[in-house]
Amino acid sequence: MLAQNPLYFAGAIWFNSGILYGQTSPRKTLHLETKAFMSVKYRRILLKLSGEVLLNRETSQCIDPEVVARMSAKIKAVRDMDVEVAVVLGGGNIFRGALGEKLGVGRSAGDYMGMLATVINAIALQNALEKLGIPTRVQTAIEMHEVAEPFIHRKAMRHLEKGRVVIFAAGTGNPYFSTDTAAALRASEIGANVLIKATKVDGINTEDPHKNPNAKKFGKLTFREALATSIRVMDSAAFALCMENDIPIMVLDFFEDESLERAIRGEDVGTLVTN
């Protein structure tokens, strides 16, 4: 029957190769697979995480293993939704280039130190993800073959298509550019459907809600509205890249229960900035 109906056969194989292993209800399986596919709004995401989130301020640990484990579990939950995940981590928990000048470190040198800090964070996250059984690759903007792959666009795309998590480290490889800009750049290069900036605050607010509980939260904004009201979502270079390439920016509380999963499904979470 299948041989006589190539369209039916192709559809069954495309959505679920399990029919080859003796499943007796391919139509039901096809329906379930289609439903799961339709429930996800964003199929490829770029997740921007602050390095400072990894810091344990009580023990002064630069990288808190418990925080890294929680991060990994959340990324795994999204990956299990059949979403392609790329990550950019900051390095502020170890060294922030912009602040190095106050310590007498030249800006260029400080920025390169910050880039190396992001590589350390990336390797820590890779290790935690692979402990959960998630194949992960680190690609760096500065070549260091012994610890990571260099950033190669085609290889990054291939990793994502194969279901691997890709962590982009070392920023853009150039001083004077933040990891926010690196996130916007990589999101543009891989064709991400959305750039999710994960913070400790549930979206963009008129003021810091931790300091002012009466601060107003924005549900949705356009790039032009954000520019007109001087709302700082990301640095200007990153903001301009996302606006020009029509990549929505979503700002949310990363550690709120299922915030990331809900965002991927297109539910109202945090603040969404679009054209």
C-alpha cells in the first residue's frame, strides 16, 4: 500500500521514521508530531546570558556550579522541544573590560581579557550541558584550537541542524564591542528567529523593579518606541543590528519557572521588542 502511495509514504517517513520499526498507527503519530511542531513559535533562538549570573556573591565564587546546573537544565528543556539553541555568555563574573580602565588596564587589553573570561564560562556551561546528555560545541571568535572550535558559520549551522547546542564565545573577537553586540551579530548570522536576553528581571521596566516596586513593566515595544524613550535594552550597536535585520528581542527573567519554555511557545512573557 505504501509503495502505491508515495505521497503518503514520504509524509510518514518525514514526520516519523518509526513506521519502519513496526508502528501500526502512522496517521496518529503524524498528527501528534505535527501538533508538537505547531506549538513552538521560535524554531531557532539565540540566548544571551549575563556572566554575572554565574557569580556567587556570598562565597565569591566566579562560577557557581549550582547556577550553571540550573542554566543547563533550562537550556535542555528548550532543546527537548526540538528547538535549535545557540548561546552567548558574558564574562562579567570574571572580568569586565569596560571597568578595567579604572584599574589601570588599557581598554583594548581589558576587552581581550573579558573575551577570555567568556571562553571560561562557555567551557563551564558546555561541561554542564554534556553531563545532561546534550551534545554541545563551543566556537570562539579568537582561535584556540586546543579548547574550542574557531567560529565558522557553516559549521555552526551544521551543528544546530544536528541538534547540538552551540555556545559562541570570545565576543566578536574585537575590542570595544560588547557581548550584547556579539549576540546580535551571531543571531543575524545564524538566522535566529528571536534573540532572548535572559536577566534577573521580568522584562523591561521604567525603573529597576528591585529598587522601585512601582516601576511599570512594558509588555511590548517597537524598536522606535524604545529609542524614543531612551529605554536601554542592549547597547546601541546590538540594538541597531537587531532592528536592521528584523530580529525580535525578548527580555525575560531566566530563573522564573518555565519562562523560557513559555517564551518559545509564543506566550506573553517578559517584554518583546519588534519592528
